Amino acid sequence: MVASQAARDRGRAPGQIAAACTAAGYPLLPSQAEALGRYLELLNRWNRVHSLTAIDSLDEQLTKHILDSLAAWRKALSACGGLAGGLVADVGSGMGAPGVIWAAVMPESRFSLIERQQKKAAFLRHVIGQLGWADRVEVIESDVRDLWGKLRADLITSRAFADVEAFFSLTAGISGPGTWWAAMAGRQVKKVSEHLLIKMGKQSIELETYPALRLEVPGLFAERHLVLARRKK
């Protein structure tokens, strides 16, 4: 019976994803809906063994993973003016939100999914292989601090860090002049200084930050916010 339900979910996932995203103002191409449907299928298959997420119903996954990620994506892209050809780093990518979801709707951008836990990194590599994205999406099994000076992202994102200022500091070493940050957060968003100085060895970099933006996620009754920042030099 469980297997039968899983099969029904697989069959209806792309259509349900496409309809929900269109209703929320994020219309998808058929190929994008198929990719996200396949992603959820793989997530649920791995989740039964590896417990990657506590959210196991298609409706909740659609709301809390896909629509939540797309709400942040729209705000981030509007702020930075698009990233065609740029590199997006999803730090602490976990089960792939927002990185995998953003990769589905940003086919001209490159992605680095940074995840230090072995089983989660293995899942992400499997997803990328199954979706045929290996030419533009890489999975890096590492602590982000070990990547300082080895990676330079145009946009750095995460929804795994509770402390936004700590997120900026820990990821500063994979930034360059003009890099954007888009930190997804819940209800409690500590006020961040408009100008942050972050020490990187013997030098300091300055970040210009913006007031937290409220995200409207259809069907989600918890508060969601996005905190944006940009490196000046």
C-alpha cells in the first residue's frame, strides 16, 4: 500500500508542481516541472533509508521545499539583476533546498552545492547525476571554511544558518568584489548592521546589507524572510 501511494505521488508530482508554481506566480517549463518531480521522487526514495527530511508528504514538500525556495529565488534575482553564467554557492545544501530547486529554474547558471555530511553529499551527487546536470552543478563535500580562496561565487545562499551575520563571516572566503548573499531565515531575524566589516586574514571586506524581506509562500503559515547583502570591494 505504501509503495502504491509512492507510485501515485510520482505520477502526479510534475503536474501538481507545475500547477502550484503557476498559481504562486512562478510558471515553470515542462522540463523544469519534470526535473523537480524527479528530484522529489529521489528525495523520498533516499529518505526512507537515510532520513534526510522529516517532511514526507508531496503537498508539504511542494510548499516547504519548492515554493519556499522559489519565493527566495525571485527576491534574490530581482535584487542582483540576474546571474546568467554566474556561480551560485548553496552552503550547507543538505537535501538540496534551495540549491537543486534554483538549479532547475536557472539553467544558464552554474552551481556549487556545499555539504559536509557524507550521506547528504552522496544524495546530492546522485540527484545531479540522475538529472544530467553534472556539466554545470557540482557537489563539494567540505566545510565551507576549507574552501576559502579556492572558490569564488557570484551569489551565496543558504537556509541552514540561524545566525545571519555568522553566515556572512563563515562564507566571506568564497566571495569576491560584487558578490551577493541571500540568506533564508524564519521568523526570528536579528537586525543586521547596514555595513559589516569582516576580517579575512590580514584584510577586511565590507558588506552592504539590506533590511530583511518578508517572503510570501502560498500554503505556508510560518513567517519566512530573506536577508540580502553585497560585498563592496
